[in-house]
Amino acid sequence: MAFDDKVDNKAEEVGGKVKEGVGRATDDEKLEAEGKADQSSSKVKQAVENVKDAFKS
């Protein structure tokens, strides 16, 4: 996994956590769901990159 990809994926995950927290604090279910979706998307991307890395080794 390229370092840039790792940083991008982690930034997306952190952004998702922030969105989820703000959504929960403001009782905005849509924003909270978007945050959870961002986190899930980031984790899937990280998993795919880890599989790619495993095959490169």
C-alpha cells in the first residue's frame, strides 16, 4: 500500500468519525449515517490495499 493511499484512507476514516460524532451531537441521523458510511468505505479500501500488499510480498 502506498503511503499516500494510507494517509488518504486514514483521513477518510477520521473524517467519518467526525461526521458521525457531529451527527450524533446534533441529532442529525443523516450526517451520522454518512459518517458511518465513510468509515466503512475507508476500511474496505484499506483491506483491499492490504490484500494487494500481501500478493506483492
